[in-house]
Amino acid sequence: MTTQAEIMSLERKFWQSMVDMDVDTAVSLLDEQSSAASAHGIHYFKPEEYREMAQSDTARITSFELFDERVIFPVPEVAIASYKARQSFTMDGKNHEMVVYDTTTWVRKDGRWVASAHTETPEQQKPSGVAH
């Protein structure tokens, strides 16, 4: 049975591939059809379309840390990883840092885990006096 540590290892492998600009590794972890939802909208892509996006993007992740990790397995062939991430990146030559809340849905196909869907929500500052 797959463990939380194994799924989070895959998650870190994907993040590290972005830092290293190792597009081949990132593509090898993607499903035949994937989706990503963020503040920029919803994107659907195949591995080769991801490759094109990654190679032409003006933003580059330079470091990351993952926190508050949890993986649930609604069925044995599906794992949903949720966590908080702090990422440093460059965009248009300027350095930035951002904290986000992420989820990735991993699906086991032919004995191999692949990322099928990813969401990213930027952390918002809570107004004073508002309970969590």
C-alpha cells in the first residue's frame, strides 16, 4: 500500500524538477491529460503541452518548502496531496516570494503514479478579528 511519504516524495520530485528546469522529469510525472487551477484560471494540458509551457515561461521557481502535508486516499488508486508551500521565483527578472495552498490529485495507472490535477490558491491576509 502506498504511503503519504511516497506521494509527497513524488510531489517534491515535481517541484524540484521545476527548480532544476528538468522538464523531462516533470513531464514523466504527468497524466496523459492534466488540469491546473489557479488565480490565473483553469488550464488543461497534455505532457508535451506542459513541456512547451515550461520551456517558454518567463517565471522560474528558484526554491520551495512544503508544510502541513496530508495525503488522503479516497480509493487505493487515487491520492490527494494537500499542503502549504512557500515558493521563491523570478518573473521578468525580478525576485518574488509567495505562500500558496496546493492540492495535487495523483492516480495510479499501470502501477505508476501520475499527476492528473493540481490546484494552487495564494495565501490571503485575514482581516483582523476574523476567526479561521
